[in-house]
Amino acid sequence: MEVILNKDVAKIGRAGAVVQVKEGFARNFLFPHNLAKPATAASLKKLEQEQQIKSEQSAKIKEESELIKQRLDKLSLTISALTQGEEKLYGSINAHEIAQALQEEGFTVNKSSIELIEPIKSLGIYEIPVKLHPDVIAKVKLWVVKK
């Protein structure tokens, strides 16, 4: 029996997928728990329309992300920090502080989208990747200078 999954089901498929399952499994488990619906001609057509709308929205979001990426690639941030000795920082610069610096420049970026491998602990110039979209990653130049 073919069904359209409403939600992700382990070992079966992801939401929106059309999968083949046994009739008893669909009738006794998937349908009562609202995890799937029967794959009729009308529901398949509706699913196709929804997927097309989602793909158009995703393409629009990706296009907007590309424009923001172009602006971020040209951006150079400067963060001043207290140091001990020549190059070592007292604390460290993390994704939250970088997100605040981007906010001051007019870019609203979630700190979780800043892909900082480990906190910055010394003075220098860094290239910080910022994930704007699953396919779009901008590189922001960060200067860490002595306060």
C-alpha cells in the first residue's frame, strides 16, 4: 500500500515522502497516529503542489542569502580585546561576540550559524564562516586587536 508520510518515521522515510508499506502497518499504526495518509490521486497532486511551493520558497531564500553573502564577504570586523603578554587574550572571542559585532554592522545573524570551530584566544586576522543557507556560506574577515 502506498502512503504519504505526514511526519518523519524511523526506518520508513521523511515527511512528504511517498512510501510502500504493508496494509496492516498503515491501517493499525500510521493512520491512527496521524503519521501518514493514503496516497490517492488527489493527495499526490496536492503533495506535488506543496513541494513546488516549498522549492520556490527555498530558491527565493537561497537567492536572498547569496545577496547577503556578497555583502558579508566584503565586510571586515574589528574586535578589540584585553591581552596578557603579547598575543594571548585574557578571555576568548566566541560566536556570540561575533554575532553582536555583525549586529552592530546591520546584519542579523544567529550565533548558531557562525561556524567557529573553537573560541579565538589570540590576536590576529581570522576568516569566520557564516552559514546563511545550507548551500550558502559567507566568509567574514575578523581582526582581533589589542584594547
